[in-house]
Amino acid sequence: MIPPIKDFDWKKSITQLFGVSRNIYKPRFGIPGHNGLDIIIRDKKRGFGSPIVASHDGTVERINYDVPHRTTGNGIYVASEDNTFSTVYWHISSFVVNVGDK
């Protein structure tokens, strides 16, 4: 796997790890903790409009448009080549891929 953003740094780019905030996620969402890894681009626009890349080879299996709710933002689901796992990328301002793209 590769980092999805330019100049990724484990100490500066991660804002929330897997499993944290159990007291928030269990009552609100029914899950034992944060089930993702939050990554931020630390620039003046907080990464808005910055390109991201998939962390692994795979196929775009779903694109989620979060309009008009503005909760999780736009998202892309990418399935691994062998379909053993997938990654989800949220809070995306625009897309340059379509469902089925590799």
C-alpha cells in the first residue's frame, strides 16, 4: 500500500486512528470505535482540491455523492484486485474516476 496524499507523514498527516473514540462511536453508530484512519493535508485550504490516489491497485466499486446532506462528504470505494478488502476515501471535493475504473 502507498500513502494517498503527497508528502504523507505518519506523525503530521494522521488526525484519527482506528478504534479510538469508543464513547462516541458505540452509542451513535453501534460500532466499537472509529473504523477508519483519518488523514489530513495541512495547508491553508486544509487539503481542499488536493489530489489523492488509491492506496492500492483495484477497481472503483462505488461513488457516493453526499448532496444535500453534507455529512460524510463525497466518497469513493475501491476494491482490491483480489476482492479481499476495500478502502473508502471520504470528504472528496470532486472526482476524476468512474465506477469500474481501475
